[in-house]
Amino acid sequence: WTGDYYGVLSFEVNKDLVKQSPTDWADLQKPEFANTVALAGDPRASNQAIQGVYAAGLSTGAAAGEAAGTAGLDFFKKLNAAGNFVPVVGKSATLAQGQTPILITWDYNA
């Protein structure tokens, strides 16, 4: 068996506005990404958004499970405090318009 259709959690980047793309979750905390990062949904109601929070937690070295969820929330708290988080539901339109230049989204075509 082989799989040929799948989606992955990705950083979709508007290259007209962000010249150097982030390559890791830690990069999103950098000052050059001020007011650029959004989730593709509200984590309280969107599977891809909560998976973004969870993946951010795993990127900190937290163990899978509740620890990663807590670490992910902490990650986004810091991202927000740094002024890098855009508190809107990111979509392809907000990405293209520049409202959310970096979008954390599930995609198979980003």
C-alpha cells in the first residue's frame, strides 16, 4: 500500500510581504515576524488550529499528550506577547491580502 494524497501542517507564507520564510517554530518568535502569524481557525473549534497549537508544543520538546497541549498554549501566549500573533482566523484570502502573512494551516498544496 502507498499513500498519495495527504495533507500536512505547514507555514503558508506570503512571499510578497515576508522575504525570509520561517523554517522552524522557534523562528516565529523572532522580531522580524511581528504581526504576521495566524492560525487557520479558532483552536476551540477548529481541528487544524488545535493541531497547530499541539505541534507548536511538540516543537518545544514537550512530550506528546497533555504536556504538548500546555506547551503549545504557552508558545502562543509568548507569540502573542511578542506581538507576532495576528488574532484573526487566517484563510487564503487573508494571506493573499496581507492581513495574515504567515498562516499555520493544514494543506496539501501550500
